[in-house]
Amino acid sequence: MTAGYYTPQSAAAQAAFADLVPAAQQFELERSIADLPGGFTRKTIRGRTYWYYQIKSPDGRPRQIYVGPDSPATQALLQAREDAGARLLGHEHLQRLCRSAIELGCAAIAPTHARILARLSDHGFFRAGGVLVGTHAFIAHQNHLGVRWSTATRTQDLDFAHPGRNISIALPSGLKVDTRGAIESLQMGFVPNLAQTTYVKTDEPDLQLDFVTTRVAASDKPIHLSELQVTLQPLKFMEYVLEDTLPAVLLTRRGPLVVTLPQPQRYALHKLIVYGERSGDLRPKATKDLEQAACLLAWFLDHDPLSLREAWIDLASRGKGWLARIKIGAVALERRHPGLWSRVEEL
């Protein structure tokens, strides 16, 4: 085992989280579709299957509510919905399960951040293709992988991404989410910057909300999505972590939150690419990129080298520009953590 990068959670903590995840996801699904008559339908885009719950609006038009990509977890939700004996767990019961997991050692999100995430979730941001990225994704990966990271996980930023119009995930037509309205409804003093892509808290300037998307053209001009009422800052290489995302559950003292995260192995490799893009005042963040990548790579080398290899092959196939960027991060990683990247190259 690779020492020093993570500590396994107790068996009791891992079991508590494993029990909570399907219950929280089922609650979220039931809350979305309630007792609406309808049924599940699927679409296939670029070889991947996505599931929806389809109903008829009062005007007779079909409406689809996004459930998620096809996976064992999604199949379990579908089966539970179809099971006549399945019952919706009450929110109070979910709170108790969540607090129990936290007491046993699972990682929880800070209360202020949890409030923001809950509001965006309530408004449908994650069901509309939004993805939680940045350090909060790294924090959330701990419970998913059953560990506690050895490196610090404190952050004041909340980073959100959306594929925009660049990656098709088969979201339903006519989808509307008022992201800006959700932020304003918090009444926490968030003010958007000039480009409208970042919201800063006036009395706590270190706490900011950043919204980004993939950059596929030469311009880095912000992109406004009217259907989500959000403006996104295009960034190079973001598409890698917005493909094949992970439905996940965050823990808070007020209960679980169902969100979407990047796959952890993709997140790790992407952090090495991001490192090469950092300069000047962003260098402290670059160091954090390396430490997060090191922890995740160490876990996958110990427990799931095959999926790490698949993620690496995917990245390497994207061209010379990708390889040149990740080489910068890989050299820096090897300098700080000798032998770690060498093991990745041996996969």
C-alpha cells in the first residue's frame, strides 16, 4: 500500500456511508418525480445510455426529468421505483443516517458551503447537468473511496462546471433552471463580477462561487446559458472531467445532498494538467493541485489500477497538447513525490 497519502476509514464508517447513498439518491429521485404518472425512458448519446423519467405536462407535451447515466446505482433506483413495496425514506431518517456516518468518521461539508450547495440542488442545477468540481469534489471523493486524505482539504471557493453546449449529455428540451435566482435567494450578499461568471460574498471576499465550462474555440469569452440563467467561463481541458461523471452524495449536519462529481481518476489526471496552466499568484493553488493528484493516484495505484489506466489512455489519446501539459504536472509531481508518477507510466 502507498503510505502517507490517505488513511482508510473504519469498516463501520464505510458501511454507514454505503447504506446512506442509495437511500439519499432514492429520496432525491422520489422528490423529483413525486407521484407523477409516467415511466422511465432512456437515450443513447455517443455510445452511452442516459435515463429520464417522462411525464405529460398539462398542455399534453412530454416532459423528461433527468435521472442520470446508466450505472448499477441508477439501475437500483429504477428497480426501487418499480418495486411496489419500496417506500420513500423520510428526511428526518436520512438526517439520522447522515449524522451517524459523520460521527463514525466520514467527511462532511462545512455548514455555509452546505447551505449554498443545497440551494443550487433544490433549484435543479445538478439535475440539469451541473458538476461540482474543485476541492469540494476532492473532499467528497473521500467517502466514495472510503478514506481520509492526508493533505489539507480546506477551501473557501465553490467551483461549479457545466458542459454548456459543448458536450451532449442528452438533457431534456425545455429545461429551465434559475441558477442566479437560487444564489440571490440565499441572501448572503453574493455579488457577480463584471463577467457574471464569479460571485463574491461582499463581507467575506475569500468565499466565492465560480462557474466554468469547456473551451473549444479560440475565444475565452464567457458563455451565457439562458436555460440555466448562468454565465460560464470557458477553460481549456475541462471536457475531460465533465465526461462520464459520478452521481454522488455529500454529507452535511442537515442531511445528505445528491450532487454530481467528476470521476476521481479523471479528476487526479486533470489536476496535473491544471498545474501546468497555473502561474504567478496562482502558484499556491498549483501546489494544492499536485497534492490532491498525489492522494488520488496513490489510492488508484493501490486499489484500482485498471480504471486509472483507462483514464490515462483516454487522456493520452487526445493529442500532443494534452500530453505536453500533463508532462509539466507529472515532472513536478515526481519531484515532490518520487516514484509515484513512474508507477502510473508502468500501468
